[in-house]
Amino acid sequence: MILKKILTLFILAALLTTVTLPAYGQLIPLKEIENVEMVLYGQPGTGSVLARIKRIELDLFGSAGKGTLPERSNQILKYALPTEDSPSLQLLINCLEWSLLNSISRGAAVDRVAELEEMIYGASKNGALLNRINELLEMTVPGGKLPVAEVEMPEGLVIEAKLLDEIDSAVLTEGQFFRFEVTEDIELEECMVIPTGTRGLINVDKVKEAGGFGKDAELTLSLSDFKAIDGTMLSIEFFSGDDDSHSREIAVGAGFLGALLVSNPVGLVAGYFYKGKDVVIEEGTPLSIEITNGLTVYGLKTN
């Protein structure tokens, strides 16, 4: 009996050691598929993996693909996301918008292409998204092909921008977002990499309301969600001009400006009812933003 159990365990161990796990290239790249859905639809898909992949194929190519799910996924990524060999779908749409409107929107690709078609043709079209984009390129770009090239985005590059919404600590909640917009074109190696009008988000990380004894409000903000013209995500932070004060967050209020001294001649009891100032950052306030991760991106040639 003991010998039989030992033999069974030995056979089981042998079987386990002979099982070969699939190579990485044969796995379904779910994270990348979700990134494609964010570009196309503005939000991650729902339902089965097969249904999500099929939906993307129908919208991008006009028909469902063949082969295994990893093979079909990689075919999608080849056309939708930037690779070493080709720019991204997002770059094509961004460049079309910038050349026609001198601005870049942040909506879903399917909606942005439809809006460009309405502007050019008077109505949106149906069919494969890639074909529709190519038709727009042929109508608006000489030769029907965007002149793009790879460019090195250096770490420490400073971008000028402005706040698009007023930020008022009296009505804020943590996790709230506000918009900012680039105010000067960023060109590198005669290529546009971040055009004027590119938008990003400012996140409210922490809020302390103004309180008694003249205590001012405190506000902690950070930057997030900012992309180059080709859709590459860039790591950014506020830039103050002082190399020793760089941080991924900036605190606005008494904690950032220094200790606040309040003169209170009427006593502590009355002082409790003396409320400090709220933090208000006006719409249009200039911002300086620094790129913190040097990397390679695709840019639109300007010469």
C-alpha cells in the first residue's frame, strides 16, 4: 500500500514537471487590449475576452479575425498602439485634428473620427476605422501619408501650460480632477511632439479646510494623465525652477508657503471664530511642468 502511494506521487510529480507553460508571446495581452479600448471607446470593455476582441476587430478592420486569441490580439496591437516599426492609431488621429483644428481633443477615437468626417464630408461614415482614417489622410494631407519620425524626449524638458478651471479649496473633494492645457508648441529635432492645446489633468490629493484661529486652508495637488502627440504616456511633475524643490506633488497653502502668524488681540475664544483664507487658484493661472522620464516618441515633422 505504501509502495503504491509512493509510485502514484512519483508519477504525478513526473507529469507536473513535463507540463510546459505557454511562452509570453502566446498569452492574451489583456492590459494592452484594455489600453486599445481606452483609445477607441474611452473606457475598458466588458464581457468575455472573445467578445471584446471581436468588437475591436469589427471596428478597426471591418471584420472578425482568425486564429488564436493571442494572435488576434497581437494583430490589433500592431495597428492600434505604437510599436518600434510604426506609429499609433492615436498619433494619426491627433495629427489629423491638429492639422485641421489646431487643437487635440481627449475623446474616444470612434467619436473623434466621426466628428472629423462631419467637418470634412458633412456626415460621418461607416466601415472599418482604419480605412476611414486613411480616407481622411488622403483628403487632408499631401500624399495621404503623415510625415512622422522617432524623437528622443529628454528628461527635464519644461512645458508651459495654463489652468483651465478655477480651483477653490472651499468646494473641493479629494480625488477631484481639474484640467490644464499646453500653451506653447514643443518641437524636438524639427518634429512636433506636444502641440499647443494638449490637455492633462491635475488631481486633488488632499484638502484641509480653512479653520478657526485664522488657519488657512491647505491643498495638495499632483499631475497625472498626460500624453505626447503619439499617445505615449509621459511622467510629469510641477516645475518650480529650483532643482532642490522638485516633487511629484505640490502643496498650496500654509504648509507650502511657510508658517502663518495671526495676530489676535481679542482673545482665544473670539479667535476660534476667525476663519483663515481658502486657497483659490484662478482659471488661466500659468503652470510650468517638467517631463521626468526620458523616452522615445513619434513626432510630426514640421519641415
